[in-house]
Amino acid sequence: MSPKKRAGEDKAARHEREQRIEAAQARRDAGLAKAKTGDELPVTTVELEKDEKQPTVFDMLVRHKYVGIPLRMVQARLEKKRRRQEAAAAREAKRVWDMMMLLEPGMRVKLIHVGRIGGVKYDGKLATVIADVGNRYAVRLDSVDPDGTVHEGQGQEIKIAAQNMEIYDKEVEDALAEQEALEKIRRKEERAELFRDIRQGNWKKILGNEVEVEGEDRDGEGGAGGAGREQAADPVEDVTIEYEDLTDESTIEELRHFYAKKKMKAWLGKSDTQDEILAKIREEWAMRLEAIKKFERSFLDAEAAIHVGFKVPSVRDDFRRFTVNPAFAIAKVGLKDARQHLYQLLCSDLTKGTLLLGDLDKVVLDKRPPEKGGPLNEDGAYNGKQLMFIGGMAAGQYGIIHHYYAVHPLTGEARVAEVLQWYAADADSSTRYQIMNEEFQDLHIKGRARKGDKTAITLAEDADSMKNSYKGMLIKITKGPGKSQRAKILAYDGETKQCLVDKWIWDKSILEKAFDQDDDNIPTVPPTGDSFYHLYMESDKEKTITLHLTGRCQRAGYDGAMFLSKLAANFDAYSGRTVKIIGGTGKGQQTRIMHYDPGRKMCKIAPWKASVPDKTSKYKIVESEFDDRLFQTEQQLVKLEAKARETATKDENARKTKIRRRMWAAVRIHMMGMREGAAIEAQRMVLAAEAWAANKDDENDAKDDGNIHMVNGKPVKCTWKSIVLDRLVGVANVLLMCR
């Protein structure tokens, strides 16, 4: 062995020994702490000083009497979830803490929460503890020979954390297994006896009275016994079976009866065993119960939001304008969520087909007859049912049928379904999108410049009108003066279409091909009105790449967000623009991008505007046992929201009328004051002149010092009489101005 290799092994052994010493010291300290504190974990709580913070807008909304109701409900739910998580984490920490105090080399443990490593599933495997290594433990798995012989602690050695194992006691496990086996045998015997009594017709024993009926033959002979044998020949479907009654001893006929009765969606094969069928039923039944719980929560949230909107139909926004209470939008989201939970497991298909005609408020269903899978020819057959599009235009979108006509009374069309409202679909990994401008037109990315210089360039007339729409992009001259030059856009004015650029440089890829040298010694040429340009993005390799405007979503979005392709821009190039779905789920829908996160490639979007289905739309109608409740609530929401819009419109018109009245009142008072003031000023001047003329020859004039007033630009001496008159006229002028 080389000295270098030996030194490396010595270093590894020394490092491992140091870790073991540190781990042993940590365990010793933990043991001392436990001896002092008992079963309580040695955690010290430090109270931090509370900083005085100003309440945020969200805090103010939460405190609101009506608007804050759904927000407080969400906060309470999150707080409840957080407390459950904290309690589970505390229990797990306590279990791990107690186990660490007991773990010693040679103890048997069972691995949990490990998962698959290298394709091998480790959960449930038994192992023997060897030693503690730092914050982990070295354990050795059991080895199993081909003949089934188990060798404890002689298999593979792995290192795992304390939370990934639990202490295994063979005696305790055997005792629990024995109790479980005995309980299973007891239930099996009770069930066998129950069905034996059912076949023999011993109903008094089944009902709790073990006194036999006269003439009843327990051995199966005689009239009652014969009747029992005849009943035994009947199918098992006559017996009502609930899920709680199903056990591992249930027969295949009972399981299949339960499967058919509950209309389960799991596929059952003819060769499936009893255990396989029971496992599928248990899994789907648990998922159904969870879906029902989620449906109830969403439905109750929607009803609460409708109640809030009904109490306060119109509220003021940030600009003090009246608008519809946002609780109605929250209720619509809750009902959509409830519909989605129903569609997962609790709905069954009624009919499928392709539309003959689509519109915003009605659709014409397939023309096939009912015996070939087409829609029924009965008025109201699908009222309140969910119409789901599974292909073509508006795929993934669904609506609620308000009324179904076999023959429409006005248009005469057959199989017409009037839709109460459409629910737009959220984008998923099959969605293909296109980025457009605010008017849902193709985004301007190339054209002919109107003028340019070293620091700026003016784009064509049809360029985007939004401020800083092209900020962060690269503009490259493709033809005319400045060809093969590019610059980074620092700012953009949507009104003048002028871009402020950093500096013009040569495009390196073109430069290397044309000149085979660096661009430092080649002067640039500013663009002019004869230059043609193209907008690009800058890649990591300092090259220009095409601006990403179309692509496929990298993963499924949710209400209010969608995730663009991984090739999307690494800067905010999409905020304020619009996005339209051109393929996949939600085809035809469109909305506005509120904000774009370049790091996550995520767009915060406004609510989707539902698309109009057409002849390419493939549909199916589904039903569930909760349709009546949902349909009534959705009808109530539509009516109340319409009334709320009327109320908000009236309140807004009243607010505008009140503002206009105040404005015109102020204008009228101002004009009246100007007219009255001019008349009073002229009268004052006349009275002042008359007062001066009447008192100019007064014998006491020498004693009166007088006051000098300016009349028509000339100094006029007035006595106290004229001054009092002037003051009275001034008071009258003020009163008229304030009237």
C-alpha cells in the first residue's frame, strides 16, 4: 500500500473517531439534561422584544367587519393546520428523544420513512445498531439466504438518522401479531355464523332473540329449513353491505356487489383476487371520503362568501369608487373548487359526444339518438348537471346546464343546453400559449426605425404603447445603416415609441464570421430612418436569441397563476401583456398578465376569460349526488351578483352625481360672487366719492385727520362716515360670496 493511500485511510479513521467521540459526548450531555428536566425536552424559551409595527393593508382588511370574514376563515384554517403540524412534530421529536436515550449498540430497530434508495425499498426492514456516527447511526441490515434463513445484523451497513427508525422488540411484535390473528379468527367465525343463520332463516337469533321458532329445524330439515335452503340460492346482492362491514374475510361476491353499488372507478379484472379487490375498494373509498370533506369545506366557504356579499353588495376600492363586493369572486372560486372535487371521484358519466354549435350562453349537443349513446329527448333531463369539455376548443373548461330542451321553443333546434355560467380551466403541462399585446394582437418585435442616433432609436408606429414594454431586451439592426449592431434597451416611451439604449456594439457571432477579429477596433455606425431592427433576448453565451412568445407550460398552474416554458425570458418581459391559450387544456381562453417572476417563470394572471366552444369541442355530461345543492347555490350566486352589480352601479352614479353637484355649486357660487363683488365695488366707489363731496366743506374738517382712499387711481380723503360705509359694504360682499 502506498504511503499516500495509507495516510488517506488514517485521516478518514481519525475523522470517524473524532465524530464518535463528539456523538458520545453529546449523548452524555443529553442524558444529564434529561436527568435534570425529566421527560420535558431541554428547550429554553426566549421572549423577544415586541417591535411596534404599523398595520398592513392585509391586517386592516382582516379587521373589517364584513370583508375580513373570508380572510379570517383562511387564517383560522391555516392556524389550525399549523398547530396540527407542530403537535405532530412535537410527538415525533419526543419519540426520537426517548429512543436516543435507549439506543445502544446491538439493539434491534425497524426502518421507517426511508423510501427507495437505488431502487431498493428500505421501509419495514429490520437492522441491528452498530454505533452512532455524528448525528446519525450506523446500522447493519439482516441478510436472507435463498432458502429463507435470516441472519440478524449480517447484511449491508448503512447510516441513517434517528427519526428514520424505531425500536423493534420481537416479543412485543409477536404478541401483537398473535392478538391480531386471534381477533381475525374471531371475526371470521362470527361472520360465518351470521351467514349460516341467514341461510337457515334464524332471524330471531340475528335480531338478538335466541329463542327458536316452533317448527324451525336447525339441521336444515323441514319447512323452515327448506325455506332456508331456497334463500341460500338467492344472490348475495339481497344483503345490504356497508364499507365498515367489509373485512379480509369478505367473499369476492360481496366485494364486487359493493363495487357495483357504489359505482367505483377503479378497474377490476376478472382474475383479481379477494385481497386485491379489497385493497382497491379501501383505497378508493378513502379517497372518496377525502374528496367529500374537501367539497364540504369549499361549499361552506362559498356559502359564507355569498352571505358576506349579500350583506354588503357594493364596497369602495382604493380609488374610493364603488364596485362589487369581492366576496362574490371568492364564492365563485369556492364553487369551482367544489365542482373539481366532485369531478375527481364522485361523478358518473351520463352521455358523451361532439357539439354541433357553441355559444356563450347555450350549446347544441350531439345529434346521435339516445340508444346509440346520444343525449336524451326529454326536457330538463340534464338540468343542474355539469357539462365538461374533454377535447377540441375549450378543453378542460366546464359549465353548468341551466335548462335542457329536447326542442328549443324559440329557435326550434334540437338538444339545446342553456349554460348558467362557464368555469375556465387552469393551464397544465399540455397547455400551449402565446404572448400578445394588450389588444390581443401579435406583439411588435421587428420593423423599420423612424430615426436613431448613438443613444436612442425610435421604433415604428405600430410598436407597443405600454411604457417600458421593451425594457431589458436587445435591439439588433438587421438591414440598413448599423447592420449587425445591437444594443440593450434601458427605457422605452410608449407614446413617442423611443428607446433609450446603452451603447451600440457589434454582434459577436456576425463579427467573427465577417471580420475574424474582435470588435474593439471597429467603429460603430448609428442607426437612421433607413435601418430595420429586430428585438431579441440575450443568452448566457452573449448571443442574441429570439424573444420567447409561444411555448408549452412546464407544469400545471392554479387559479391566478400559470408557469411558462423554461425558455421564457430571464427578465420581466411579460408584465402588462396578455396571454392566449392556443392548444391543450383551456384552448381559446385569454387573460392579462399582472406580474411575471423571471426566476420561477411564473405569471400572476387575472381570471381567465372563458372561450366559446365550437364544432371541434368534445363534451361529456356528468352527475353526482351533490348536484342539487351546488346548482341552487350557483343560481343564488348569479342572481345576487347581478343585483350587486346594479347596486354598485347605482352607488357609483350617485357618487359621481354628488361630486358633479358640489363642483357646479362651487362654480356657481364663484361666478355669483364675482358679479356681486363687481356691483358692490362700483357702488362703494360712488358712495365714497359722494361722502367725500358732502364732507369737504365741513367746519370740523380741520379737526378730522381723515383717511386717504384710492378712487379711480386718484387719492380721495374720506371721513369716518365713508369708512363705516365701506366696512358695511365689505361685510355684505363676504356674506354674498359665502351664500
